[in-house]
Amino acid sequence: MLILYALMLAAMLQQTAAETDPADVSEIDAVSCRLDVPGYMRFAMAIDGEEQLARTRGWKKIASPNSFIAEYDLPKPITVAGSYSTRRIAFTGDAILAVLDVADPAIVARAEKIDNSMSAQPMIDAMVASGKVTRAQAEAKFPFRKFLGERIMTDVTEPAGKDGYGSHMIVARTISNVTTHPGKTLYGCAYRFDMLDKDGTSL
């Protein structure tokens, strides 16, 4: 199954090769969700791949405290989300993120109309309502307030073709924070690809 997935993905990327040259892709466009899934995947694979885009663009890879994040320091700042400037970008399995010097992600999320799917507030309210702790005591139990939210930008499903397989592609604005990056907001875009069987079920 993994081999089939890889072959289908390779075929999809090859079909878009003429349309999207990774060298022409701006990291700002990638962060701003202006790419389609195949175009982004070609770009992401070229960062440290054969094209060595990171080196060509003068990006400096830096040690990340989070093993799931690959971080780069840019030679000059970029501006995203309207007015936020940063020289730090990061890549996860399916996303590119701008690392912003904003301690509270909710500040950025409000403008994007994105809610926190992991808010601790309902649990805090329930603890206070139980009468067993004060609000101050309840809030003290959550020194780190996790934020994780997204807004779907595009959602495209291609039904199964002659080979019996289809695809589901999602582009989503994401805003989050992590304990490994205190005082930072991760603002970016996720580009997701799922292979579907003939019945439209994700494989």
C-alpha cells in the first residue's frame, strides 16, 4: 500500500511539474495558502532535495527544540498575516509555518476568524462550577494554554479513475502554539493529501 501511495503521489507531482517550478514558489505564498497541494509538495520536497532550495535561497537550518519541526532562519524578514514580520519559518509533515513573536495566538486568530479547538476554558469553568476550587486555582492548573485551530481554504476530491484510486486534497490556514516554542505563535498553512479507494474511502 505504501508503494502504491508513493507511485500515485509521484505521478501527481510529475503531472504538475510543468505548471509549478519549485524555484518560482515564494515562501510567503506557501505560508499564505496560495498554492495547491501538488505545487506545495513539490516545493517542500525541493527544500533539502535535489534542488537544494534552502541553500540556494540562503536559508540557515537551525536546531529545533521540537523533533517534529524543521526550522530555518531566512536572510531577510518576510511579512505574513497582514503585518507580522519574521525571519523564522518551519516545516512539519504537511505544513509550512511562520514563527511569530506573538505570545497569544488568539490575537492572530481573531483576524482570521479561527477558534481554538483545544481551549482549556470549558474545563476551567467546569472546575470552578464544581465549587472545589477557585477560578485562580483552576487557571493555575493550566500554565500553558494550548491553541490549535484551522480554517479550510480549499477542499477538493478527485473520484477514482481508471486505476481505481482517487484523491482528497485540503488546504487549511493553521494557527497554533507548542510548549517547545514559548512566547511564539505558529501561523501557516497545511497542505494535505489522502489517497482514496474506488468507494471514496481514505486508504
